[in-house]
Amino acid sequence: MEHPIIAKREVTQYILKRFGLHMNKKLGQNFLIDPSVVSGIIDAAQITPQDTVLEIGPGIGTLTQGLLEAGAEVFAVELDKRLPEILSHTLEGYDNLHIINADILKTDIKKLIGTKPFKVVANLPYYITTPIIMALLEKHLPITKLVTMVQKEVAERMAAAPGSKIYGALSIAVQYYSKPQLCFHVASNAFMPPPEVDSTVVLCNVYSARPIVPVDEKVFFNVVKAAFGQRRKTLANSLKTTGYDKDKIKTVLEQSKIDFKRRGETLSLQEFVTIADNLIKK
């Protein structure tokens, strides 16, 4: 069965009109109408017929279609209750598609996909981008690649290096679990309706074995959170919120060979791990 390309303005308009579908602003729905962007995402994720893909928020099937045409087995999780029925029509005939009407943040992904490695591909709603990315990474799932289209500023923060103004807790968290890479920017006119911001496709190659591992992950993330909680404060002051006293913090920073006058945005991932590990030493 031949399918019209959904990622075209006229096809998207036809689908919306046929099913009486209106964009849900609360769910951050903006439909992609540029086939070259779909191709770019498929290429960034290096999709092959051997792949299993988790897609979040398939919408009317625009990106889903590209994944299916590339031969991947696709598990598409959609929150909007109106869309699964529409997807069954727009993607009729594809036997490598599983449509799940659910909230991705409440979905048991291991139960859904199993234990085999998989890739995540998604055009994420801006309002919930960070919670979804972090939920996926924190569950230690067998994800090999995480390819998402997000707000440009968020993508830049994900890949930011120490010392930059946009480097923060999100940068550390994403880089702890993966190696992020900005692929390409997407102008607002690639969507219908056009959002007020531009987007960026970012590829996160998820580590199967993380190169830097703290003794206690919870302590590590508490240190990161404290360091960026009040960016203008020095480490000596910001780390007080971890619950350790001033003398302990000073001793730990000396052991870590880190100047107590430095601020969180200047520290590398390794330095954060060193501080966290030294904090729990007796």
C-alpha cells in the first residue's frame, strides 16, 4: 500500500479537516510539515530494519511514518486520546507499528518493549521536554540512541560545556548518561502552526557503560543540584544545602583540589563526581 507523505502541509491539512482535529495547546501540539526534517531525524538516529524504536507523541504519524518506512519496529506512545484512532487510519497497512494510548511518564517501558536494546525518537512538547528526557535516562533502560527535537535553547543546554552561561544541572545530567550532539536546527515555519521558538534536533548516544561513575549516585546529584541552586554563590556556600557543615565542605574541596571560591558552572562532570565521592568518605 502506498501512503501519501504526511509531512506536507496539504496532507496534514487534509488529515486535520477529515477528522475534525484541532491542535491541543495544552499538549504542545505543532505538526511537522517538512519532509526533509523527518529524513534528517531518521538519518541522525541511523534507523535500520533491525531497530526497535520508542516514539513519544506520534501525533498524526508524521515522524512515525518515516520510522516505519525505514523498516523499524515502532512502539508509538501517545497521550492524546483522540489520536490512536486517527493513527490507525493515517498509518494503515504498516505491520511494524504498535500504538499505545498512554502517558509516557507512567508507562512501564520494560514491560512494553522487553529487555532488548532500542532507540528513542521524539518530537517532544516543549512544556515537558526535560522531565521526559530525564525519566528515560534515569531508568537505566537499554537505550542506545536518544534523538529528540526540542526547543533550541534546551538542546544547547544539554550539550553545553563547563564555563558557559548555559551550562547547568541539565547539562551535567544528560552528559552523565550520554554523549549529546547537536545535529541541526529547525525553523518554526517547518511546523503547523509555527511555534514561537526555533527547534533543534539533538542526538544523545547513551552509554552502555558510563565512563564516570560516582560511589553514590544520589549524593552526586544532590551536589549538582546544590551547586546550581544559587548560581552566584561559591561552592563553599552553595554546598551547604547538601546538609554537610562548613568545615566538612572545606575539607572535601581541599581533598578534591578544587578552589572553594569556584562556582558550579565551572566544574566538569569528573570534578562533581570527585566532590561527591569525597563527601561520603569517613
